[in-house]
Amino acid sequence: MASNFFSQQDLARRNTRILVVLFALAVLLLLTLTNLLVAVVFGFADSEAIQSGLQRGFFQPELLLWTSLIVLSAIGIAMLLKWQQLRKGGRVVAEALGGQRVSPDTTDARHRQLLNVVEEMALAANLPVPAVYVLPENGINAFAAGYSPADAVIGVTQGCLEQLSRDELQGVIAHEFSHILNGDMRMNIKMIAVLNGILFVGHVGYLLLRGSRGAHIAARSSRNNKGGGGAAAILLLGLGFTILGYLGAFFGNLIKSAVSRQREYLADASAVQFTRNPAGIAGALKQIAASSRGTKISNQNADENSHLFFGEAISRWASIFATHPPLTDRIKRLEPRWNGKLPAARTDEANQVAAVSAANDTADTPKNDTPGQRLLAALPVLLLQTAHQPLQAEPLLLALLISNDEVSRPKQLQVIRDQGSIALLQDVDRLLSQIEPLPERQKLMLAQLCIPSLKTLTAVRFERFEQLLLQVINADGELHLLEWAIAQLVDHAVASQFRSSEVVRHTSVSKFADIHAEALQLLSLVANATSDDSASCQQSWQAGLNSWQLADDTAQPDASYQAVQALLPKLMAASPKVKEKLWLGMQAAAQSDSQLSEQQDVQLRALSLLLEIPYSDEAISI
């Protein structure tokens, strides 16, 4: 999956560049037409201009310059305002579409099944578990939104929950996770901001049309009707800008269609890689084709977000504007021998049976045994339930940090008692007996599952908890791998929701040479985790150097988790191709002896979470 992931991320970046070019062309055309409109209106707005003819109206460089500056500024401001709004994460999009967040501890059968499927996909790809929203829509549809995996959300419609089986729902969710992994989600967010700038011209026209009514009435009531020309100018400008707005919408839909269609085919294919069950997503597409509900979304914001969805969210009068390929084409790519027959649309009785099946989701073994299902099933049920409870996720995360060392453990528990509370200490102590036998890799997975619960906390409560978390980690004066991994995960996936921070630019490092020193420090950290034996560590170091085609005598720098923590922002800013080379070196070092120890597994899992790189778990037994 990794190589495909990197190449598709790189393709998404190229598509983003295409989007920028198309946007620039659209703006240039709109700017030209706007200048022409203003020249006509102001050239013939009053009698003096009419008498002097074209020479005064059409050739006023100062007017054209000011028009260009105003239009470009308006488009830029509209785009930036939308971008600032979307930087807050995928939840902004979900709420704009009318989505209601599903509580991690929900007891609703269908919601519980949905959360289980999302958790399975997140663990299989080793991503932070995203928040989940349900849209009150009858259509069968879903979407992924956000700037990065850390702030991503998954949204599904009520119709999707009611009409699809578990395997079909799993296929749809896998499709959305593919958009997250392949970089489509970030590109789609940028597209929303860009198109908002283009469409702003039409909004200006609408406002001018409304304003022209009052101006026209005032001009008619005036004894001196010289103001009529101004009212007419406003009316003409409003009408012209409105027409330009429709033209902007035309170009906007063309841009969305040009960029989006092929990514949908790719996400369908990637969903099969996730689930190993082409019948799941193909079955979902067939149900959509057979159902009268279709995929339509009635929310007023559906149009600007239409390219985010699993299926066509709004009706199009021409296929060239469709953001998604035809359903039959998508099905045939998944099932080349499909005969074109569709299943009967599910009845209300069948939906009731599906609801009962959803209620038993945690007890029954699903037909399709995926890696994510195996990972989730291996975790203790009590700890899973605890991770789903917002107020209990805090003691669970603290309990995951408690050391088995006789010296460190009392210090950590004392910090919880002094800086937290006796009740919190009791909750932690209650969980320790369940946590102690677990390998560290499962402890890290439990931390991942706590993320949605932590995101439901208030900003004040989360800040207090994060401070306590760091105090527990620092209680013994040492920083261990799991402690570092959990602290970084919480900061990366949760803290950004509560405090404004600069969004990492993912295209600023395009050459491996630009992160050469940082890569060597990271490689040194991975090599030193191989074994206590210096020869094994040196073997790992050499394997990483060979992967990067660096000289064998390259000096190995000292490395620590504290030092690597400072390097992460720059490493995250690497392009997909640079990240691919970096990651292949990490893997070569960790697997230099053809084995992967638990320590190496946890280390790679933590680094993949922070660098937003999927981590295959298939080679590791549970």
C-alpha cells in the first residue's frame, strides 16, 4: 500500500497545480469580462458620456486599473476568508452540511456499528481515529473532510446507515479513508476555497441588484431626475455581475469535474485494497443504483462541497459537470464481469433486520475478516469501552503511561494524586490490571482509539489534562518510546483543535538533500532501537544508508526522542516522494535482520502516525 500511497499523494499534488492553473485562467477571463462590463456601464451611464461616445467610455486606463484591483482583491479576500474557516478542520464542513457528531460512547446500534467500522479502518491504516458525523439525509452518501489526517472527519448520511449492509458500509468508509490517504482531502479543501473566490463575483452582483431597487425608487421620486443614470448604472452592474457569477459557477463546476473524476476511480480501487472485498463497495454502488433514494443531498451547502462525497450529491443538467463517474462505470471497474443486473431495493423489513445485525456488531464475527477487524478484536473489551467514554479516556491514557518499574511507578502515581485527584488515581488504578499484560503496540492502538473522546472535551479541560499527561511522563526524569509516542499523538491529533497553530506546508521540502541531516538523526534513532548489541545497531544503520544510497562511512549522529520531536515539522513538510525515500530507509533499518521486534514495531507505528504515512500491519502477528 505504501508505494501506491506515495505515488497517489504526488498525483494529488499535481492535480492541485492543475487546479491553480485553471483557477488563474478562470480569474483572468472573469477579470477581462468585468472590465468590459464596467467600461460599457460607465461609458454610457450619463448623457455626457453618451454624447462623447466610445472614446470616453471604453478607454479609461485609470478606471480599468481600479476595476482590476478591486475585483482581484475581492476574489482574494473571499478565498482567504473561506480558507481561514476551513483551516479549523473537517468538522467545519460536516457542521455546514447539517451533520451531527456521533458520540464515541453512543448506544445507538447503527451508530455503534459505524464507529466500529471507522475504528477498524483507522487501525488498519495506522491513522488517528477521525470524528464521525451523521447527516439527516435520505440519500445514500458519505464524505471525508479536513486538511490533514489529524483533523479529518468522516460523514455518512442516515440513508447510508439504513440501506447498506455492514460489508457495504465498510466499502464506503474504506473509499473515504482512501481519499484521506491519497491526499485528495487536502486538495478538495483547497478547491472549496478557490471556487469560493470565483463565485464571489456573482454574490456582488446579487447585492448590487438588491441595492439598485432602492436607488431606482429614490431617483424616480426625485424632482431632478439626473440621478437616474446612476441608478441605471447600478442596475446594469448588478445584472452584469450576476451573469458573470453564473459564468463563474460554470467554470467552477468544470474545474471540479476535471479534477475529481479520476480520483473517485482510484478511491474505489484503494477501498478494495483496504477491505480485500470488492463485493462490499460494489454492493454499495449497486444499492445506490437500485434505490430511489440515490445519493442526493438536500442541504443548501451541498453544491460547494459536492466533490467531497462518495456519490453525486446534486443533480447536474449536463454530464460534463458531474464530479463523479457514472455508477455503472464504477461497478464495472470493480466487477468486470458484471451483467448489469441490480439487486432489489431494500425494504423497510430488510432495514429492520440490518438494524438488529448492527446491534449485535460487537458480538458477531463479520463475514469479511479484515486486518482492522483483527486488530480491534484483539483488544480487551473493557478497555475499548473505556476509550469510548469521553471522561474515562483520560484515566485510560494515563494508565497506559504507568511504568512497571518499581522506582518509576510510585512517582507517576503520586503525580496523578497530587496534580489530579484521588478519584482520578482510583480510575487509573482500576485499569492497570487490564493494561499491564498488553504489548506496547496494543497500548498505542488504545491511545489512538481515545482520540475522538479527547476531542469532545472543553479547551480548558483538555489543556489541564495535557499538562498532567506531561507531568506523569516527566515524573521519573526519563523519556521512553511509548511515553513519547502517546504525548506526540495527543499533541498532533487533538491539541490543534483547541489552539490555533500554523498549518504545515506540505510542499516546502521537495528534495531529500534538504532534510539530509534530519533524516540521519531519525535513522540513528531507528537503528539504535534494533538491539542492545552494537553490531546489530550498526547493521541497521548501514541498511538505512544503503537504501538512501549514501556512503557507508557516513557518521552516525547522536539521536534522542527530544531531538527528533524538534525535527518533525520539517519532516512533515516533505513532498510525498521525499517522504517515500525517508520511509523506505526507516523500514530497511528496522528490518535489516529480517525480523521486526516489538520496540521497532511501536517506533515505526508512532513515526508513521506523526508523519501521516500508512503503516501496514500484516507482517506482524497479533
